[in-house]
Amino acid sequence: MARTTRATSSAQTRQRLLSEAQRLFRERGYAATSLEQIAEAAEVTKGAIYGHFSSKEDLLLTAVEAQPTPDYGSALTDQSRPLRERLAEFGRTMAVDQAATDKAWLAVVLEFFAALLRSPEALQRYGADFLRELAELAAKDPDEPLPGTTPVEVWAIGYALGLGLLVYRSIAPELLTPAVFERAIELLAGLYPED
């Protein structure tokens, strides 16, 4: 039987910690989940957490960053259809996407933002990652917005609009229907020249 190297064992422990943190944060919430509970679920000591993460906030930040995100860019940059049509379809899809409408994970994301606002270092780290992600999406976007607006700004507006829609859909699902998502996201077409 092959022996596990120290690096492999460390990577496996880190992944177990992330997986258990994601699960427990989703089930119980960030504030209600202790590092002891995460360590117990991952079958390691609490000290092992600090071997991989500097704090509970760092673990949350890493857990949220490790969560897979849908590939929104390819559907939105498909040049075979008019931009307004692509945006409307994206809005409808987001409104019913199981991952996007998962209230438990949305609660984790909101707790994540609250933790970020309390941690300047984490806020700076996430902000840099977010700007890099937006720049990558904008670089792949063949549509050019109207003068005075950059592609990165359009993607940032889209993210903010989408998150706001998802939050308020959880509160008032009878109001924020897929048709409303469609119309809201379609408004982004106003930042571009007419097709």
C-alpha cells in the first residue's frame, strides 16, 4: 500500500475542513458554527484548523471562494443573439437556478459579507479577488458599453443587481418572479448601444 505524503495528507485535511465548514455554515449559519464543531466534523483537532487558516473569518472566506460558481460569462457573451435577449434569458435562468436560489447558502453569503465588513484584511483580500474576477469576465466580453461606463463596471452592476434580486426574492418570492428577474437584468442592456 502506498504511503500518503505529508503534503498530500495536509491537502486532504484542508479539503475536509473546507467541506465541513461549507456544510456546517450552510446548515447552522456562520455565527452558530464553532471551530470546535468544524474540527470534530473533519476529525481533526481545533489546532489543525489554525495550521491551515488564520481565523474563522479566513476559513469562511476560503470556503465561500471555494464554492463553485456558475459560468455566467459564456451565456452572456454569446454573440449569436442580441444582447437584450441574452440578458433576459440570463435573468430568467438565475431566478430558477437551484444553486442561486438556495436560501441556506444565500444566508452564508450574507454572513460572509458581514464578516468581511468587520475584517479590513479579509475585505481587502476579497475585494482584490472580486476585481480580478470582474476584469477576467470583462476581458472575455465582446460587447462594448456606452462611453462613460467600463465593461468591469457593467459586470459589477450585474453582480450587485443579481445579489439584490436573490436576497429580496427570498423575502418576497411572489413579487420577484422569474419575469421580474428577466426585466431587471434586461435593464443592463441600457448601458450598451442599441443592437
